[in-house]
Amino acid sequence: MIRIFKSPEVPASIQKSDCNRYDGQDVQDKLVADQHGKCYLCENKPHHNFVIEHLKPKAEGYYPELKYKWENLFLSCQYCNGRKPNSFLILDPTKINVEEIIEQRMEGREMCFSSNVKDKQTNQTIQLLTKLFNGKNGIRDVKCQQLFEDVEYEITLFNEMLDKYKNDPSKNNRQTLIDSLKIDKEYLGFKFWIINDFGFYEDFKDEIIWNKIN
């Protein structure tokens, strides 16, 4: 999970006084463009299998007044949308450099998330990410296992790229890493911490600014 840029231009369909849907084609198009086709939670590319997710739940008893609000709408895969509890109020990735606040690593057969920040939103974001990648009570069903294996493959490949660059910091090896760090690539939150853990932050700091606002 990383910081996300959201266009300040509100889609026309949700500005109508008689608006009765939040997933119009213009909303979908703009979110796909803003988020580079990636789920804002797991950073997987759902392609056509995506939904419009509410950062703050639209259900009665929560935030129904935000149902059609542009700032509350995000592109999500169906998997993450279906497993995010209404009771969770997570970090707003348009306002927070999530990848700096939450450490995101693979340790053995588990995805680990932690932070020095201890507020409720950060804690609930960590709880949600842990559930999405490791399953409920650490037990992965088929969909969770598939996500885990996708991330594991990408992390393994990225680690191999960094090992190769470490042994041979050539222009070609550097460019391979740069290409893997582009904003439209998946699982950048994990890659951010791999770069840090390898001690290569200074080498690639200009490639991992993404949507950050200092």
C-alpha cells in the first residue's frame, strides 16, 4: 500500500443533484487512470475485475453521507473490497505517505506490517493488510493464497534484481530495477522496504518518490 494521487477534478456523474450511483463510467475511468489500474489496498492489478470502494464505509450507521463523495472513492479489487470491515477506519492514502509510515515486508511465509505510529487508523490499516495478505487468524483461503503467491513471486524476482545490481551496478542492471519501480508496477510498498533494507535508498531515492508530498 502506497500513497495515491487523486485528481482534483470531480467526475461529472457524481456532481449531479439527482446522483444515484457512484460507479459511473467517468468515475471508473478517472480512478483507473489515477491509480494506474491498481487496487489501493493490495496494489494488485485487477484489470476488469475491480469495484469502486469507499474508504469510509457508506453503510447506514457509518458514513452514508459520503456515498457519492469523490474523495471517498477508490479503485479496489473485489477481494480487498469484500474483506474490509465496515468498522475499520484506515489511513487515507491521498493524505499519508503510507509506505513510509507502515513497514511492509515478507518474512518467511508471512507478510509483516508494522509502524512506530500507534494511532487507531494506522493500527487498523495494519490489521487490514495483515488479514488481506495472511488470511483470517493466519489461515489463507484460495484467494488469499493466490495474492500471497503473486506478491511472493514479485518480491523474489525483485530481490534477485537487487542482488545482481549489488554484484554488478551496471547501467543495464540499474535500469531493470528502475523499470520495476515505476508507478504502474505492483507491490511498490514492499519494494520500498526492500530497497531500504538492502541499503540502496540513496541509489534509488528519485525512483521511489511516487505520489509523495513533502
